[in-house]
Amino acid sequence: MTRVFSPGSTIGILGGGQLGRMLALVARRMGYRVHTLSPEDDTPTGQIADLAVNARYDDLDAIRAFARRVDVITFEFENVSVEAARAAAEIVPVRPDGSALHVAQQRLREKEFLAARGFPVTAFAAVRSPEDLAAAVARLGCPAVLKTAAFGYDGKGQVRVDRPEDALPAWDTIGRHEAVLEAFVDLECEISVIAVRGLDRAFAHFGAIQNTHRHHILDISVAPAPIGPAVADRAVRIARDILEALDYVGVMGVEYFVSRDGRLLVNELAPRPHNSGHLTIDACRTSQFEQQLRAVCGLPLGSTDYLMPAAMANLLGDLWAQGEPDWAAACAVPEVRLHLYGKTEPRPGRKMGHLTALDRTGPAAVDRVLAARRALT
């Protein structure tokens, strides 16, 4: 029989960012203790945790020592090494497990995993040499997008290739690391499905969420996504099948491209709560972070019903360019909630917080959250 970790247990979080912070806030509310491990000091998660351990993710002795003081471990970002996950799993359950992390943290492995199981993905080719790159461009054509195979997020490590002669300079731009060349997709929109699978194999989801990016960083999310029900239902079915294929436990963000010719393509997997799901904190009966806690601890999953349509706007460090934002003005907008992550240094492009707005319809929620963000400056 699988052990349930009840309130009073200690949750270990590898990572110290805002996702861990929001998970820790839920855990503390529900009576759990929280320990976090990160190479940085004064982290968003560490500000909430009972104990913040400062150590590198590749320090396996520190990982094992951390594991001995907690009951179960989860991740708040995917760039923790598989070796660290395995070291922790020698001592306590790790959820999701290292095998899911291994697939999702490297773009080429992820695409090969999805394609081999028949999930719809953008046409792609592996690039490990100049010869690979030339063959990939010849097969996929231009324009195309060259992406690093590892450690890419928020558009980092991605270069558009408009002409064959641009391919080699583009690879130079990303340091000639192992890469993936993807065929260009004529986008209608981008969506995500935040899905969760429990220890008892129960499945829940928050429906399709539409996402708009600015400079490759998520800017606005709105739920429900203004797309046809057939596309939304198919996105949920694919997400469920992916979690089943990975024997996954926890929350996963599945990102999709919706093309103008009606195709639904899996773009990326995030083996953790997802930025587009932050609106569930205020809009749903059970947030994505509570679902993560429930799944990791073996508790039943909660209801994902929406109280109202919602929109979220990211707050980047750019907002501080002219001084401290006007928080009072944003909070004066009805049905808007402010979430700040405790980061002390606002840098351009750095996610410092978000605003969530509720309204009768998704478009009205978007208008409301944008009005609140404009009021900040």
C-alpha cells in the first residue's frame, strides 16, 4: 500500500524560485513543513520554507543529507540533474521521478520520446555537426527555428533560420551545442494544458489556456482559451496520454502550437507547475500548486472548476525602470490580485510577479488585468 504523507510531514523542494514559493505557501497553509535546496541565498522559496539549504544540485552528498530530513521530494524547476534525483530517491520518494525529468529536461530526448509514441510534434531533426545541420535544413526547409537541446527557456537558446546560408551562423550563436532544428509553424495561437496525475492514477486538468508571448517570454494567459471545443478536448486527451506514458505523478504543463491549418502540435513539456497556470490560484477551487502537493503526498486530487474566467499578466523587471511601480493603483482595479515573488533585484526580462483578474468573460478579464498592469507605471 502506498504511503500517504499527511499534514505535519515535511516536503522537500529542489529549487528556490517562485514556483517553489507558491507550492510552499500552499503546503504551509495545509499544515506541512517545507525544506528547500538551492545554490542561491534568500530565494523566493527559502523566504517561505522552514529550512533553506544552500548547496549545488550536483553535490550529491548534500542532496542525500537534504533527503534524510524530509519525507518526500519534488522539483520546482526541471534543470536539476537526473543524478541528483536518483541520489534523493535512494532515501525518500521523489515525485515526479527522475525518468520523467530525464525526458522533459532535454529538448531532443523529449521530441524523440513524443514522436516515437505517435504524439503530434513539429517536424524536427537533431543537429550535432555541420553535416547534420545542412541535412536538416535541406529536409525541413526555411524558415526554421534552431534550438539548443538543453537548458533553453523563455526563448533562450533559440535562433530563427530564414535562409540556408543563415544556418551555420545561427548555430555559432548558440555555441554549436547539440541542437534541434524545427520546421517553422504558421501559428494561429499557443495554448497549454495544466494536467495532474495522482499517485492513484487519477487525472485532472484545468482545460486549455491561451498564452501570448512577448520577446519569447509569457506575457498574458487567459482561461478558458478562446478556441474551439474540439481542439481543447484533443489537447486534454493528448496531455492525459503523455502523463500515462511517463507514469507521471504531479503537475505537468503541456505546451502546444495551434497552426492556422488546424494542426495541434506538442511544443514542450514542463514537469512541474507552469507559468500559465498561475491564474488557477485565484480562479479555481484547487490551484495547480495545491494539486501538486496533493499528488506528491498521495492525497486525492481536488476540483479544478473555475469560479470565473480569468487572465494573468506577468510582471517583469522592466516595470521598475522608472522606479517602484504604483502597487496601490493596480490594486485599486476591482477583481485584480497581486502576486510578488520576493525577488530583490528587478532585471529586464526577470519574472518578478504577476497579476490575475477575474471577470464574466475571458476577454473582459484580459482587459481588466492589462488595465491594472498599465496602472503600475
